[in-house]
Amino acid sequence: MKDNKFLTLGIETSCDETAISVVADGREVLSNIISSQIDIFKNYGGVVPEIASRHHLENINGVLDAALKEADVTMDDIDLIGVTMGPGLVGALLMGVSTAKAVAYASGKPIVGVHHLNGHISANYIQHPELEPPFMALITSGGHTEIVQVDDYDKLTVLGGTRDDAVGECYDKVARVLGLGYPGGPKIDRIAKEGNPEAVHFKRVFLEKDSLDFSFSGLKTAVLNYLNSEKQAGREINRADVAASFQQAVMDVIVKKAMDACEIRNEKKLVLAGGVAANSKLRAMLDEECAKRKIALYYPAPVLCTDNGAMIACAAYYKYMKQGPDGLDMDAYPFLEL
Amino acid sequence: MEFKRIVTIENEEETRAFGMELAKNAVPGQVIALMGDLGTGKTALTRYIAEGLGITGRISSPTFTIVKEYHSGRIPLYHFDVYRLAGDNDILSGQDISGEEGRPIRERAMDELFNIGADEYFDGDGLTVIEWADLIEEALPEDALKIYMEYGEKEDQRIYKCTF
């Protein structure tokens, strides 16, 4: 406790980022350190975050110190340690979980394991202090495309997900064949603004009637086939038009499914989470469709869309308040289901 | 590279038949390495191998998590996609754009693979299928079944060149 506030330390290492944050009373961010976004590591030895646990190992103590220092607290002030326990890369997850357990054991503070996707959803509690469950959530990122019904802070039900590629993955791969580079999401989003979304028709894959699942693998192949056939015909490719048409095909499906989910469950609140929540086309289309249906749309600031410790601290805080602590025998689960 | 078998696949149904056959012959500790560009059907073929093993549930792309495990079939399936092990680099061009000079992409990818514990999977009690295996070819077991997947002349046609 500090200034009569309950302090949660949130640790996130499920993928590329080593991220640690201190959050007060579940929603007030005191510090939010993300390894790729600070320069101190580049200054001593050029540690570029990659997916290996080795990089988390090199980063994690420095990130922890920086998170405590920026929040102007010490471990004594911390009341709870929250950590991502899955899903993710096993080696990467283990670095976070082992660190959390070591700190919990040494300090005698309680520990709580958090599902990574619940973390992403919880980023919205930080952004919007008035937001409370129930609501519908749409999670779109490099690794996830899910529609989740949130009935309470710790009661989440997956209504639909991708059957093949995640939407962010599809963006990265299409960006690659268009020669736009990595990461694909922002690059396609940017160039698509100069293109005609109706220039090329790519089939929208809605799957079975009433299904809230997604399939993006066929769309990726359709873009490849289009580019190959244009090349063979000797025609010049307008990358902006292809990017705009591809993006339209993706977003038409995502927006329709998100609206269907709200309608089926009669939800009047829609919450966006994950990296693709920063996509301008997705936001514009959802703004319009939600306004028509009088659905309130929530999304986090870009820094809270990417992997971060604050969202994990927030999710851990609410889980602890509902269910109490986990044991020190908690573990990393690379294939954890929601 | 010497190929024992070159198969022309005309449609999805033939992909399925090919995957089912691989599954039927699969034994614990076997590694199937899929090499081919985007859209040649690596994930689709893996999905049919999974079906052939009797695995129920969704087989989604493991690109993000590098590996996914499935335990509901005749033997476990370890589905790898090593695409992201190249970091921000373009796998096929081999061009290193990350600025970490002096460390070739392949060498780094191999390090990452080791960190994930891939060798334990390869020698494990299940079938390992690896997408984008070109990137980690040096790390593959000697007896890995390699399939080079290429586009055919027609839109849906694919050529599988097999080393077995």
C-alpha cells in the first residue's frame, strides 16, 4: 500500500516484449515499462527484444527496477504480483512466471496468474474508468482473432475465433507479398488510405450461417493468386488498391461478426483489444456501425493495445479480488484456453 | 536435392488424401518438414495430417506461438511454424534488415529454436510437422521427411517434391 492505494505489479513476457508495470487500485497506471520502447537497453550492449527467453532473461531485472523506480515505490509497497501464465511461448512465459514466483516468495506477497487475452481486454478498464462488465469484446492481434463475451471480470466466454490464421498474421503476410515490410498492419493501413477499396474484389469468408468464427487463410491465397495472375498478364500492380481492397475484405467480415455477436447476446457495449484495435479502418467502420445500433464502442490507447504489464496488473487485481491468490505452485501454460 | 517422389496436387481433396496418407504412416519421433512459399498450402496439409491422426478440434496457425501441441489423436501432433524465427527479416530473400550484423538469420533462428526446446519435440512421442522448415534445415533430424511445395501452372495446382 502507498497513499492508501492497493498496488499491483504486473509482469508480461508471453511473446516478444518484456513488460512490467505498477498499477494502483486496479486502474491507475503508476509506471508501464515495455522493453522495446525504452532506450537504456540499446545504450548498453544493444539488446533487441526477440522471441527467445534469453532476451527476457537479459531484460527482466532492469525492467523490474525501472517499473518500481518510475512508480516511485519499492517492493515493500507492492500488495500483489500478477503475471501472464499463458498462452504464449513456453520459454518466454516461464521467464515471467519464474520471476513473479521468486519475487513473491522473497517478499511474501500474494501472486495471481492471468490469461493473456483477459489482460488485453482489461486494458480497457485502465483507459475507461467507468467501464464495467458485462460487454462484448473483440480481440484482434498478430496471434488472436476472438469474440469474447465478458459477463464479469473473471467470467469470459469465447463465442468465436479464427480457424486458421489470426488477422494480424494475415496482414503481415499480405504486406510481405506486396513488398511493404514488417509489421504489416500499420503499413497496409497507411497505404490503403490512398487506394480504392473496391478496385479488386476478394471474397468475404463468413463460414456457416450464425457462426462467429473466422477464416483468413483463403483471403491470403486469393491476394497471392491475384498478384500472380496480374504479373503473368504483364499488368502493373497498384499496391494501394490491393491493400485497400484486402483491408476492406477483412474488415467487412470482422465488423459484421462483431455486430452479429452484440445482436445475438443483446449487448450494448463493444470493447476492442489487441494490436489490430489500433487500425484506423476498423475503428472508422465500427464507429459507424455501432452508432447506427446505439452500441457504445470502447478501445484503448495504442500503448495499451500492444503487450504491456499494466493490463496484466489490472486483470490480476480483479481476479485477486474475486478469487484470492494462486499458490506458488502455479505454472506457465503455453496453450491455456480462456 | 534428390527427390524420391514428385506429386501433382490438383485440388483441396487431393491435398487431403495426401495428408491422410502421411498420417496413416506416421510414427512417434517422426519429423515432416514443409518447405514452400506463402499460399502453397502448408497449413492446409498440416490440418489434413491432423485429421488423419484423428485429432479433433481446431488446427489454427501456430505462426505466433511457433509451436502448438495436439493430444487428441492416435499419437500427439507438434505443429511448428518457424516463420517468425527470422524476426523482422524476409525469410526467402535472406536479407538481414534487423541491423544485428555478424549474426546470420539462420544462426539466430537456430538459437531461438533451441530455446523453445525443439529437439525434445523432434525426439518426442509424437509426430512433428514444421512449416517454413527451409529456415532451420540444418537443425532437422537426418531422417526428416522433406516436402518441397511449389505452385503449379494452374491456379489451384501445387507440386509436392518429396525426399521419401
